[in-house]
Amino acid sequence: MRWIVGVFLFLISFSVQSQALRIITVVEPPASYLDSHGELTGFSVEVVQAIQRSLNDETKIEVMPEARAIYIARTEPNVLLFSFSRTEQREKEFYWIGQLVVKTSSAYTLSSNPVQIQTLDQLRKVKAIGVVRGDIREEWLLEQDFNNLHPSVNHQQNIQRLRSGRLDLIAYESQGIQHLLWEEGLQIDDIKAVYTLRTSEVYLLMSKSGTDQKLMQSWKLAAEKFRQSGQQQFIAEKWQLILKHYHTINTEARDGILHFE
């Protein structure tokens, strides 16, 4: 009899643990990235950690590649994910907890490359465009019937392949490319944007299938309260100054949302 009770308690424990909250982000500087000490930092990270404190939540934030992160959020319950763009395709797949950033994505190349792109058709004729697997730019370009995409695990690989001549262009956003160049020891003048792809609203979101509704609502209400209180605006203005001073990245903080030029 004892072993039956033991198995029963184990199954209950396993079920509770399997339903526990997971918080996942990706390396997407300067919203979320690892600093020189390997510590997770960034504007979005600070906002999420502040909301965690308001909820007395001590869940450790996990960092992983985009493709794996979005897969987990699509297939597992109680997964909080940031910072990911809100799109028509994703609209019904997730709960949208709170907005964090507005960013513009473009196609970039080396400044020495004379290529000129004025239309999507011209962009489709480029030999090799670097994207990150599972990234919003890969999703969007695939939706536009691009078949010249060369996915990699992260943006660092893309910039290295661009420099070595294995890629003609890479798809990224303005704030990320500036931070990436800084990390790689390059200058902003080494890269140029040749075509604007799209503007995205970036969110803190939660998985849908099987997710605890009380958990979702507690995060949504906490995020709304945090933004309305002005605390998110305070963090946005702080990062506006950090990015301008240390990385020459221009942003605008409006109602707690960090807008990148």
C-alpha cells in the first residue's frame, strides 16, 4: 500500500512541477543580452524582473536560441516569453501580456558592397540573405516567398558570415546591429542598411494551450499596473540614456515603450 501512495504522491509532484512557470528570452541586444560578466541584462530584462518582484516570483530566466524558445512557447503551457514581435500569424497563438519595444528591421550589407535594393523583388534576387532560425525576420521573409534565406543560430554568426563573403545581406534591426558591431569590434560605418523590411511591436507574451488562466491574468494585470504606474517609463528613460551614452543608439521612451529609430 505504501508504494502505491508513494507513486501517487510522485505523480502529483511531477504534474505540479511540469506545470511550473518558465520564463524564456533570447539574445536580442539591447533588449536582452549577456554582459561582459555573463549576466543577463537589457531594457526588457529589467522590466520583466521588476514585474517578477511585484508578484514575488523567483523563476529563473532562461536564455536560448529563437527557434527553440518559440517552439517551447507554442507547445508547452505556462511559458512566459520575451522579447518577440507581435504578428498576424502569432496573434491567436499566444496571450499578449505587455508591450516593450518598437523596432524597425532592415536588410544590411558591408559598406563596400555597391548593391542597391529598392523593391522586395530585387531583394529576392540576392544570392544569400542571412537570418536567424525562428526569428521574426525569417518568418516574415518566408511569408513573402523568399527562397534565398540562409539561417543560422544567432546574429553573431550572420555578421561573421557577412564579413567573410558567405552572405550578401543580413536581416536585422537598427539597435541590434549597432550593439552587435560594438561587440565584434566594428564601426557603425562598416555596415549600411540597403532596404527597410518592416516595423514591429515587441511584447512580453505567454503560451496559450493548457496555460493556467489565473497565472496568465496575474502577469497581465501586473504588467499593466507596472506600466501605468510610470515605473516602466522610468526604466525606458534609463536605458535611453545608457544606449545613447555608451553605444550612440538613439531611442525615444514613450509611455514605457522604447522606440528605436
